[in-house]
Amino acid sequence: MALHVVERPPLEAGPANGSLVVLVHGSLDRASSFRRVAARLPDATVITYDRRGYAGSVEVSPTPVFERQVDDFLEVLGGRPVVGVGHSLGGDVVLRAAQRQPDLVTVAMVFEPPQPWLRSALRSNGPVFEAKWITVPVVCGYGSRSRPHHKEGTRSLAAALPHGELHCIDGSTHGAHLSHPGAFARLIRRALARDPGPSDQPESAP
């Protein structure tokens, strides 16, 4: 059983025409939650997909193995370089994929990706990505009204990344893609502006 994937070609010409953006949803969510964000990127090719066990991919067996989620994401790319965008747990998927395949995830935008290993009680679980090994540009976003651990974790991430930048969506909580789709889309456009293109892609990291 295949994942439910939707690919929308550019609806109009513009600066992002020809760019490929893949949006990855978090836990207890679905790809359709990005509908209003995607509508604000009419000049890019936008791919959304339901992660295994969710919505249109509900028949695809969930997995406790995080790397399988990353494999799914890379399979959706079909070997094409993309701007990877992840909300919450989707951000972890995108960042790990960028660490594994920076030739395919050439730039990323993540919004409040969870990093439970930063909290002492959960450090034994180990990280799912290593910020220092993510060599591509990463735009990191958080909401001004989000919970403290979301804000602090995102700030720490942006500081630890070799090419990270930090932005706050004023007035938003964790669900900024739903409550502030325009501001969320603007962060994606910041990532699009930092896309190095196929001629300047970094080598794969561990």
C-alpha cells in the first residue's frame, strides 16, 4: 500500500517557478492541514503527503522506527532536489533527511521540531538528528505564544545549525500553519530564497 501523495504544479509564473516544495505534517495531523499554506505558494510545485497511519495513508502500517519515516519522505522526492518543510515532528523528518541527503534536501524550513533529547529526563533516548551535521541552510520558526519548551528548543536549534536562521511568527502557537498560513508561507519563501540550486549542493553527511 502506497502513501497518499498529492503533487500540485505551479499555478502561475513567479520567482519560485520550477522550485519543488515538500510539506511534512506532524503528529495527530494530516497533509490537508497545509491547504491554506500551499495556496500561498502558487508559483512553486508543492507536494503534500499523509504520513503512514494518517488520513489517506491510514492503511499503511505505522512504524516505531523513525528512520522509516525518513525513508518514506525520501521516496516521495523521487530523486528530485527539494525545499523540505516540516511542522512539528515533520520537522524532525526533514532535518534527518537533510542530514542524510543534502543533495536532495537542499534547504529546509522547520517549525518547532520536537527535540525531547534536550531535556534531561529524555536524553537517554538519543537524538534523531545532529544539528552540527546538517550543512544545508535551515529556516527555523516558532510562535510567540507557543509553549516555552517549543520556543527554547527552536532557538537552540537555530544556534546549533551551521547555517540556521531564526524567525518568530507573532501571535501564533504551535499550529501556525493553521492559524497564520500567510506568515508560515513567508518563512517557506525565505527558505526558497536560500536554495543554493543544483550547481552548489553540499556533499552527504553521516
